[in-house]
Amino acid sequence: MRFFKRKNTKKSISAIPSQYQAVDPIQKDALKTSLQENIQTIKYTLGASTDIVFREIRIGKEGSINAGIIYTDGLTDTTSLQEFILETLMLDIKEVELQKKITTGENLISLLKDLALKVGEIKEVTTLELLYNGLLSGDTVLLIDGYAQGLLISNKQWVERGVTEPVAQTVVRGPREGFSENLRVNTALIRRKIKDPNLWMESKIIGTRTKTNIEIMYINGVANDKIVKELHLRLDRIEIDGILESGNIEELIEDDAYSPFPTIFNTERPDVVAAALLEGRIAILVDGTPFVLIVPALFVQFFQASEDYYQRADISSFIRLLRFGSFGISLLAPALFIAITTFHQTMLPPALLISLTAQREGVPFPAFFEALLMELTFEILREAGVRMPRSIGSAMSIVGAFVIGTAAVEAGVISAAMVIIVSITAIASFVSPTYDIAIAVRLLRFGFMGLAATFGLFGITVGLIALILHLCSIRSFGIPYMSPLAPFNISDQKDTFIRLPKWKMFTRPRLINQQNIVRQQDSTSAKPQPPKNEE
Amino acid sequence: MKRHMIVLLILSLFLTGCWDKRELNELAITVAMGIDKVEDEFQLTAQVVVPSEVSMKQSSGRSPVTLFQAKGETVYEALRKMTISSPRKIYPGHLRMLVIGEELAQEGIGESLELLSRDWELRSDFYVVVAKDKTAAEILNVSTPIESIPANKMFNTLKTSENSWSATKGITLDDLISDLISDGQNPVLSGIYITGNEESGSSKQNVESITPSAQILYDYLAVFNKDKLVGWLTERESIGYNYITNSIKTTVTSVSCPEKGKASIEVIQFKSDMKGKINKGEPEVDVNIQVEGNVGSVECHINLKEPVTIEELEKIYEKEVKESIDQTIETAQKQYKTDIFGFGQAIHRSNPKTWKKIKEQWDEKFTDMVVNVEVDLKLRRTGTVNKSFLKSLQE
């Protein structure tokens, strides 16, 4: 009974965090006029963290005004701090502004901001909360005695990984750049591809403690407004202390939390994001990760690689069909093998049956257990391969090949046919261009093996029906996951199982994009043609 | 509580699973079965594959198949009883051959086929043959070269000979049963027999020499009246039978040359048309055979460049084939008195009303009905030479 009661207790758990999430009252406080008091508060709040640098200076003609500069060491560009902030404050303005201040009675803070400081981005802050946000994301804080205001001077700079080739999604033909961990670099990479004034970005800060920057990116007028609105709603609903990777966001906003299938696409390739934006999808960029989320995501999208659109259409179509086939293999191959060899031997041609039987002679386990053993071994090897240091990778592949391949068969523990099946399954699962759909299948495969071992092909059929029902029932931001297959849309078939040449694709995907569906005008001139002979 | 129950119910489904699960190495793959009648009991012989001997890798030189035998009052009883000698349960799903002993065939094969047509495990695409002068068990006890599994050898031999020689006929269980139950048609089955020293046939040495001391081969068609074997057709008559029933794919027929010597005609296209009719109240059947052929070899002095020669050859062929067909019909009518050609069915198709009247006395009507056979050969090609080198050889 306890299992079912959990639903109720869950509600009370979700009620608790709001108390903790309430922002620390001190942070809400406004800045005081006294510089010393402000600095004391800041020091107290930050717990005397050693990477926060406090520098008290005196500015003005006679050095009569006390000012404080605070920055986070490592996140701030110290050269520009010296050249454009300290130098300005301590040398350049000595003469000018004091008189002005006396004569006009103007605010020294806005005076500095408007006239003196040679830095692009400067914000005035009045609350401690904003001050901390700026300070801890690398801004330099300038406080002046006598003013309950401060300046956030943006001169962030920190060490980061540059734009490198994507690791998880590689191509033979296509751009080699991949996203990096820096949000601004990432948005720039997309901007460079789409120079449209309608490419809009809306930013959010999520995570009460990590204060992670998030950008929502879409092409206004192409993207579906309802989806944009829905996305905002879902993102605003998040109340959590930290977002460390876009995967955190994905889990918190996805449509069907229990489905093994991903309803949000992710990529580390700017060209994929650009293509998605052009189709009317919406990108979510999260600071600190090269993986960008794309919504809405459809089932077929996970079988489309960016390279499909750069290669010739015929080979792309073939490869795409191959991927769908491989999906089927990686989902069903072991299950079908178990079902046919333990329940439906009649289906095998006699020569094959005899050959399979010969291999099974002396194998101590039932086919199901044998398959389970091999699949688990493979999963272990695979996981080990991902986690372990690169340098011992070759050692493991030798052991793996020996354990799985040769030794198990020679010892007569496993039949050779099973090794073939498991290997085919493994290779087929690597064919999918996106990792997400491949891992969705990993768990389902075991389910199908269980069904096959208990009910044979009947079980597999029932499992497949259930799977298809499930796939048809889930949605990604309101768009049916299986579209354009269910609901069927004839015009979107141009880019589903096959890809038609670019000159035949005139419209954007129908369901994602309700407005502005035309991509290419004038269907007659789109097809390339040799020049006509003029006499 | 309700959801709890549903989960329990779903889980209990899994408890029922697996009951008909069989691992591959729990099967005794039976490729051929023989049925004999021994002292009022059915004697069932199963030729079972020894998988490890068939696979190239693990073979240790023992026989690739083994025989299990059991007797029972019914075939099914005998089949189950076989487990007293077999370590695994007989799995007949991949049966290729069913061999029926001659003695049983003479007594009637109906009862013994009932199980095989009823059991779900059996595919009905296996061939049924009759062991000539032997019991089925003896036939299954011969080892064969090339195809290490004797059942496969029997299956493939029958298939190839049916396709390219046409004196045999591969009849599957389905065909046989449909022939048995239809009016105006009696079944035939290919006959299988052993030549040579059958004592040594079962040992591995049989296939170790270049010429096996015992060999299995097909010849003759077994003629049935209803489900009882009544006699055998000769090779020539067997081909005649296939001519009439349109079951020739290709074959080679030798004909006499206008003068002395022989020539052979290769049949490449064949169509035989059987039409029933009632002539003055009596049933009659027209058999119209259209053959296209090539001149296969010429072992006499004729000049193929002359169209006349070709025509002459065609005439001779037509005459000789018609003779052999007439001979076949006469054998069936006079000697065995059984309508194996399906003439009754032809009448049934053309004159259903009359058929209803004469159905009961069909056996008598058949024996003296008129059959008009017409053969028409068209020779198409004469091979790569016009003039046989034999002529130059003699000059």
C-alpha cells in the first residue's frame, strides 16, 4: 500500500522548499549611505571569501571622497580594471567633476557613469541583492561614500574553453564549430548564422543560488507564439537552488516526465540550432554547458542529423532509412532472437535451425538468460568506456572483445549466434545521430526481451502496440510527438523518412509552425537548371 | 487498492508465461519420418539430426543423423512413445520427407496421415514418398554423400529430378490429401528405393568411398486407388503421366531419327490442357499438349539446315510421345483401373450435371473411356552447330 500513498506525501514535500527558498532578508536590503557600513555588510554576507577583493580608494581633488571597489578575483579582467576604472577614478577625473558637483549639485554616481568611466556596460544598483548578483558574476562594484547607490561595471573575464569541434555529434561534412560553456559565445555563434532582426533573445535567471543565465531564442514571426508563451510559463515555474546543465532544465520542463523518450532535443552544434530556429522551433541556451535545448522536439527529429541537409538528398534519404531500421534492430533484435528460437522454431529455415541448434549444443543457459548476460556485459563495458580515463581505453576494448567475443563462445558459455545478435544490437544503437534516442532504447530493449521470453512473438507484438500507443500519446509543448506520422501530414513527409532535395522543400514543418510557413517562394525557379540555349 | 490489484493481475500474467518455451537444444529436429505397418501396429521411424555433427566446426566424425523407432496402435502414440529412446522430444516442425512403407501403402495410408495433417507443429510442405520393396525404416537407414543429412538428399533429389527429368513428382502432404479427398482423381506418389548393398548403407563407410555401396534413388510413380497402393508405373509411363497432368517443367526425350540413330529433344516450354466432354452420353477427354523444345543432340545423319528435317523430327517426336502417353493411359485404365490423371475432375468441370450421374460408376466408366491425345512440338533452336561432327568423323 505504501507504494501508492507516496503520491500524497509528495505534495507535502513540494510544499516545504518555499520556506527555504525565501531569499535571505539581508539581501533584499537597500544599500546604505555609509561606505563603511556597506562594506561591512558585504564582507559579512560573503563570509570573508578570499576571492573577493576589497579596495578602498579616495577620489576627488583633495582625495576627500571615500570610494570602495569590490571585485571577484578570477572573474574580472584586472587590466581593464586598472586602465579604465582605477586610472579614471584616481587620475583623470581629479580636476573635472568635483567642481561640477559643487556647482550643479549633481549626483556623483551618475556623473561617473555618464561622463567618466570608459566601460561599455555599467548599471546602477540600489539593492544588495543585485549587487551580489553582479559581483559574483564578475562585475566590478563601485561604491561611493555618501551615496546609497553603487555602480556595476562590467569587465568580466575568465578562463574558458574556446570554440572547439563538437564531441558528441560529429559530421563528415558541415561546420566544425561547437558550442562552448560560455553563454555569450554561444549566442554569438547563432547570431553569426542568422543575421535577422527578428531573431529575438529573452533572458532569465534560474536557480536561487547558482543564478544561472538562460536565454530563450527564437525568430519572431516564425516561431509559434503559444509555444514561446508556454515555455516562459514552464521556466518561470522552476524554483530550484541550482541549474548546472541544460539537462536540469530539460527534466523540469518536459511534457512527460515518466516517458523514456526525450521530448526536448539537445545539440552542441550551432548549425543545428540555426536550422531549428528557421523551422520555427525555440532554443534554450543555458550558461555553463555546450548543450542547447530545442523545443518542440518530435520523434523523427532524433533521426535527422545536420549532415542530412549538407549531403546529397538521395544518400541522405538512404541513410535516414538505415537509421530507422537500426532503431528497430537495436530495440528488437535480441527479443526477436529469443522469441523465435524458444517459441517459434518453425519460422526458421531448416538449415538455419540446424546451424543455430549446433551452436547451442552444450550452452548451459536458456536463450533469455544468455541474452540478458550478454546485454548486461555490453552495458557494463559501454559504461566503463565512457567513464574511465582515455589512456586505458585500449586496454579495456581488448578485454571487452575477448570477454564478449572469443572467450565466452570458446568456453561454450554463450552461443556464437547470440554474440552476433548482441553485437548487431550494439552497433545499431550507435547509429542514431542523437544519443538521447539511443539511450531511450537501451532500457526498453530489456523490457522487450522479458516479453519475448515469456510470451514469444505475441508478447513482442503486445509490447510494440503499447509502445506505439505511448509514443502517440505524448506531446512536446503541445505538438504530438509522432507528428508528422500521427497525425499524418503529407507535406511534411518531405523531411521524415526521406529527405527531398532542398529545391522541393517550400514549407516549414506544419504542426510546429502555424504561421509563416513558406520557406521558399516560386516553386518553378527553385530547381537548378542548365541555362537555356538562346539563338 | 484498485491499482494494487491491477498491478498484481499484470504481474500474474508473467507467471503463466514460458510454458510452451523450448530451447533449441531441447529439440530433436526430425527431418524425415517413416511409417510402416508391423504386426498390426504402426512402426514410426524418425530421422533426427545430430546438430553438432552437421556443423562444420564441431564435427567429430560420427553420423550426422540418428534414428529413433517406436511402435504404437496409432501414429501419435508411437510418436510420443519415441521419447523412451530419444533424449529430447521429437520436433517434427522441419520435416522434409515422409516415407511410407510399401506394405502399409498397400493396406491404405489414410489413417497414418491423419495426425500429420492435424498436428499444428507440422508444416505441410514436406514430400511424401513410398518405399519400393522396402520398409520405410530401411530407406531412412542409408547414409548419403554430398548432403550429409539423408532427408535433405531425398528432398533435394526429388526436387531437382522433378524439375529437370520429370519422371518423378514431388507431392506434398497437402497435394496428397487434396488428391485423396477429391472425386475423380486418385493420387500418385514417387517411389524411392535402395540399390546396392544396403547392409553397409547405414554406416559412415558408405559415404567414405567414391561410389557408395548403397544409394537411395527415385524412380517409378506409385499408383493409388483411393488410399491403397495398387501398382507402379514404369519410368516411361511416369513421364507420360507428367505429360498428361501438366507437371513437366523441363525434360529430355530421345527420339528415333528418320533413318537409324537417335536424337534428343530438350523440352523448354510445356503446356498440357485437359478438357472433358460428353460425347453421345459417354465421357471423353481431350488432352492437348503443346511443347516447345530444342534439339539437344543429334546422333545420326540428318541435316538440321533443312526445314524439312526439323518438321520430320517434330513429327517423330509427336508420334512417339503420343504412343507413350497412350501406353500410360492404357496401363491406368486396364491394369490398375484407377483414374490418377484427374479425368473425372475434367468431366466434373465441363459437365457438372452429367458428372453427378456418372460419379458413382466412375471407376467402370474410366476404364473404357476415350481419351484423345494430341501432341504438338515446335522446335526452336538447334544448338551451336548445324552439322554434327559425327558426319565428318565417318567420311
